[in-house]
Amino acid sequence: SYAEIVGEVASLVAVGVREITLIGQNVNSYAGGCTFAGLIRRVAAVPGLLRIRFTTSHPMDLSDDLVRCFAEVPQLMPHFHLPVQHGADSVLERMRRRYTIAEYERRIAALPAHVALTSDIICGFPGETDDEHRQNVEFLRRTGYDNLFSFIYSPRPHTGAILKLREWGEVPRGVAIRRLEEVQALQMERTLRRHRARVGAIVEVLVEEPGFGRSRENWTVHFNGEAGTGDLVNVRVESASLVALRGVQIDVIDRALRVELPARRRLAVVSA
């Protein structure tokens, strides 16, 4: 129930945890006595909790109230991972995803502009044609994800795709690899451009270990400074690569409560 989750979060915050991640196969369908948006608001009310994240979401269950949480709940970090899987409606239908690209685009258009958006893409799904791949790439160009997790289709026993493989046709591995490389090259260029645009900016970082932490948008940040694990600091970004921002600590926004915890417990994961 939501009361159990809120209680667990409160107990973690009491011993120094500053950020929690609500996790589930599809957190948007949460029904433990309230909606998922309601759960976020209840968790955010726990005194002392600085940051909330969640994963993973299904586009079909993205509610207007959850979208509003990004604007109305300061503790909810401006990073949203919303897997699309493919940019062609015909492939989404074979995947049984239950939404169209137009519906997905309407949902993400409602997000506040400051929210960093990431997603998953599969290349080489059974039956994927050259035209479907072209639609996939065009969708990615339109959407402009901050980052993307991309993969080649991998068969799984007893799934609809494997049962229909003979009917739909298997994409040759070499073709699937070339399509993946095109998708990844497109995204790497965009991610690097986004990172470089932050050079000179000051970003808020929650320190996970000395010299390393994550921004509100979930960017990886390496920095020079004396802050310890759990401290909240401002970092001036001096350089950027494809995988991280690098900079120098400017000041400490808030010091962490120094409590000895097992490794990695200061950034807690709570099942929703």
C-alpha cells in the first residue's frame, strides 16, 4: 500500500537517504490505494527527502496528473524515461504496444520543457522493412531525446514475436546491426550537443561518491571539490563528453547527515 511505501521512505530519510527511486515494471499502473501521481505527492511530503525519481513507465498509462507532477512537485526530478520501442506504427502493432506514434508524441508534448526525456529503441524487430526503419529514424530526429538506450531485437521464448517469426520474417543480423549503428550515431551526436550546451552552466549535483554525482536531469557529473557522499552541491561545468559533464564544485547547498550505511544505501530504491 502507499502507506507502507511512504513509511519505508520516511525510515530511509531518517538515516540519511536523500534520493529515492520508485521502481516497477510499469509504475504508471500503480494501484496501491492511490494513483501513481498520488503516491509521488505523498512521498514528496516526507520531511527531508530531496529527490524522487521513478522507472519504468508505459506510454498508455501516462496520466495528465503525472505530467503535472513534473511542474508541481519540486522533489520530482526533471528526468522521464518513457520507452517507445519503435517509431513506426506498423512495428508497434506487431509489438502489441497499444499506442500509435501520434499518441506517444501527444503525450510527450504535454511534458514541461525542462524535463529531460530518454527512451528505449529496438532495431531489427521481426519483419522490420527498410521503410519502417526510415520511419524509426525520422521519429528520432523529430523527438530529440536527451539520451537513448538502443538494442537489436533478441528472441525470447513463447513471445508473440518468436511465434510469428516465420510469418513476419527475420531481419538479417548484418542489416539489424547497420540499422542500430545509424540510430546510435544519430543519438550520440544529439547527446554530445546537449552535453556541450551545458558548458559554463552551474548545475545542482547530488554527490554519490567524492568527485562524482548526478544532476537533476540524471546527467553524470565528475567534479573537483571536497563534498562528500550525500551532499548537495553546485558545480560549474567546464567540459563535456558523450557520457559525462566535468567541472568544479562552487559551493555546498546542503550537507548530508553523516550516518554509516551499507554501500549505495544513501540513494535508495523503493518498489512501487
